[in-house]
Amino acid sequence: MAIATLPSSHHLHFCFFSSASSKFSITTQLCLNSPPKNRVSLVICSSSTSPPPPSSSSPQVSEPTPTAESCVNAGLDLFSKGRVKDALVLFDTALTLNPNPVEAQAAFYNKACCHAYRGEGKKAAECLRTALKEYNLKFGTILNDPDLASFRALPEFKELQEEARLGGEDIGYSFRRDLKLISEVQAPFRGVRRFFYVAFIAAAGISTFFTIPRLIRAIQGGDGAPDFGATAGNAAINVAGIVVFVALLFWDNKKEEEQLAQIMRDETLSRLPLRLSTDRIVELVQLRDTVRPVILAGKKETVSLAMRNADKFRTELLKRGVLLVPVIWGEGRETKIEKKGFGLSQKAVASLPSIGEDFDQRTQSIIAKSKLKSEIRFKAEVVSPTEWERWIRDQQKSEGVTPGEDVYIILRLDGRVRRSGKGMPDWAQILKELPPMEAILSKLER
């Protein structure tokens, strides 16, 4: 990536954009009235070779002063060539040159990508934690970046993700706010219920406050003392009401946390990559409304047998939009990845979607969806087996299943989990359960 600079008289707006490899670079966006001819090339802040000494007859040119911006972009250039150690030095240098928040976010994020590539999970997590807390990094960026695929398979990522879900001073609240917005859409009356819970608790508490002195007088007896039975009954009702509504409030809070955890797992699932039969790599989110993925996770022999059985019902399963996604336990640890630079291969990266408005427009395009449908066959191959395996194990824990058991997971057309079970599926039963793609029930499922 390069940086474009303009004369100081032009209005500047700094922004981030995500390339195919999702690395952060710093660019300057022109105003609508700024002509493209004003763009000039990037000045690199560091070089491995020294310039030749100026001759006595030629004018001396002063070496440009390094800036945080130029160091970040120079580091990205080295980063893309696989010179990880040198890139780390430049990102560290950028942080010492009084960077603005945009430049600091880029430096910390790309440092994390370097550490992830080197297998330094703790250092990568610390850099991302700083970028999330201090510089408003979006957690979705971490979920989407193929260069962080190895980090997402580490325990440090799971810890970071859980911290982000809970929110706190050490990591910020932006990711939790995003999750809660989705939760409110899915459970719109939770806020109303909580209001009534709190109102009833307050009413019962006030009533108890006034009932206790009457109860004491009733116990003491004497002239004018209230009836003990009636007063004790009122106090008991108030206390019971407080207990019940407090329990309901805690139950609702627990359900919300479970829902947030499920939303987080759904978001992680939607970003997992697949390779279609045409060798095109897509994220699962791109297949929404098009197929019903059926994930088969287990030992190689078990999954292979389930695939052969499914082939007997191939025609009918295709009518129902079934796409088989086999995941073999341990396959991710055995796969040897040839490291050429960062992330996926250039061919794979080119086929990944961009993130943002352009991605939204493309996924809504009729032409793009028609092309995607023509590439989908009966089976897809997982691209990052370790990430898939980690997600499946998390899903097993949430449903009380021992991690590592053979399981199948059927997804809806909208990408959410329809149902799951131990072992391998009964394909004849699935044919009865799933409606054809042209049926009204399938249209309602989208």
C-alpha cells in the first residue's frame, strides 16, 4: 500500500481501509474537489542501503524526516514481503514518533499480525488489547483478517474474545455494545421486562420498609397493636415478591449473557472460510440464503462413512440446498502451511470478500449471487481447519456435549444453527425435516 499526500491547503481526512489481506495502512482521502493529479508517492522512512555521497558539483538534498505515517507504510511493505522482524522494528519506531490515534491503531494492529505470524500469541493479544482499548479498533476486524487465522486458533484469542464480550477497563466496551445491539433486536422486550422487575422490587421493598415497624408492634402486643397474622402475612408477601423478582432479574441477565455468547459464536462462524469445488474461497456469510451447510465433525473414518451415505441421497439433498462441510478432528494440527508472506495465498486472498459497504453491495448483487450459486456443489472444503475445530468445540461446550465427540451441525439458510446432534446424521430423516428450496417454509427461513 502507499500513502498519498497533498499540499497543506487541501482538506485532509484520514481513514482506514481494508485490503484483501486486511492490513491497516494509512491513506489520505481527497475531497471531491481535489484532482487526482495532486497525489504523490510515499517517502519511506528507512532503507537497507545508504545513499551514495553527494558529489561536490551536485546540490545536497536533505534526507526526509521519518514520521509515524511513513514508518507504518514502510513496515507494511516489508510485512507483505515476509520480512517480519524488520517490519516489527518499523512499527515500533512509528509508536515513538508521536503518532496520532489513527497511526497508533495501525501500528499496534500490524504489530499483532507480525507477532501472530511468529507464533507469539501473548504479544499479539497485548497489542490487540491496546488497540481495542485505546484506539477504538473494531473486534470484527480481528475476526475477518486471514493474517490472524493462526492467532484465532490459540487460547490467547479465546481469552481476548471473552474479555471483549464482557467488556471492561482493560479492553473497552465497543464489542460488547455491538453484541448488545444485536441482542436487543433478537429480544426486543427484555428491557421492558427488566423495567417491571425493578419497579416491582422497588414497590415491594418500600412496602416492606413500612410493614416491618408494624410487625414489631404486633409482636410486642398491647392496645392498638395491629393484628400479628395479617401483618406477618403482608411482610411475607413483600419479601417473597422481592426474592422472586430479584431471581427473575438475575435469570434474565444470565440469559442475556448466554445470548451474547451465542451471537459471538454465530459471528465467528459466519467468518469461517470455505473452498468451493471451483477452488474459490468464500466466507460462510456469503452463502446465506443460498445453501444449508451441514457440518460433519469427527474422526476421518466416521466422517467418510457419513459422506458416502449422503451421496446416496445426493439429488434430494441438493434440492434442499444441503452443502456438506467435513471437519476431521486434528486435521488442522497436521496440515503443513507453506509460509509465503502473510495469511492465505494470493489466489485465496483475491477471492476473499472485502469488508464494508463494497462487500454489502456485492453480496446483494443478483449477478454475484447467481455466479456464486453456479459454483456451489455438494461438498465444500474447510480452509482453516484449526479455526473450524475450535468453533465446533466451543459450540459443543455450550450445548453440554463433551468436546471432541463426533457431531453434526445443521445450519439454517440465514446462517444460524438449526439443530445439532451426536454422531452422524440420519439423511432420510433430514430429507423429511428440510423443505425444498422453492417451498414457502424455505423462503420464510431466509
